[in-house]
Amino acid sequence: MKILLDDLLVQKIITGKYQIRSLDLNVANIIKEPINIAYSFVLEDEYVDINISTSGNLYLNCDRCMDEYAYKIDLYENLSLGLKEFGTEYDVDEEARHYIILSFPLKLTCKTDCKGLCPKCGKNQNTTPCTCKNEIFNPKFEKLKSIKF
Ligand SMILES: [Zn+2]
Ligand SMILES: [Zn+2]
């Protein structure tokens, strides 16, 4: 969705809402549900007052266990742009995309205490805990074993 300066100069206020089904995000995600975007552009004397709210669910893959999980977004952005900065048109999708990326935490995990995959057998430790932990080779114990009393 693009807001044109020409339209804004005539209408002074442009508001609306729409849904998008694809966002070019640099993470492996599938947009299964549309993302809702609502916007308002208000032309003041020398600048444009912009409000954009973005909400919905993104489906991401957990960095630790690889499982897909819903990442809820509910973002609200308010900014003012000078007419020069605004340019001839303003891309709302691009701004929403940018804002969503900025909202991501450093690590995308399904939950804060995700146990991840077992490095040995690859099982998901959240759903199918394995016993590999007890079998991890420990050279210290091996040495002890070989000592004969
Ligand atoms: Zn996880
Ligand atoms: Zn295991």
C-alpha cells in the first residue's frame, strides 16, 4: 500500500486498513494468517503525522528446537516526517516490514526455557526427553574406571 503525496495534499487526511499475506522478511517464516495493518496520514503545515499499527501472527521456526511457533505481533508506530523526507510516496508495507524486523528479539525461540534438540540423538527435549545426558562420555570417569584398586 502506497500513500501518494499528491493525494494527501488534496485530502489532508488519509486513513484505512488492509491485510497483507506476504512480507519479505529475512527469516524462514510462513504467513498463514494475514497481517492486519491500519494507518492514518495527516497533513500538517510542514510535515505529515503518520500512525501505523501492525498486528497478527507470524509463524517462525525456533532457533533451538526448530519447531514452528506463532510469534504474535502487535506494534504501534507514530512518526512525523517533513514533506521532503516523505517524498512523493510512502510505502506502508515497507515501513511495517522494517518495524516487525526491529521488534524481533535477538534469538527467535518458541519459549524462553526451550530445551532445544539433544546434540546426540536430535530429539526435541521439550516433547521427547531422552537419556543421552547420562551417557555423555566423560574422560575423567573413564580414567577412574581404568584405575585398579
Ligand atoms: Zn523451541
Ligand atoms: Zn538424546
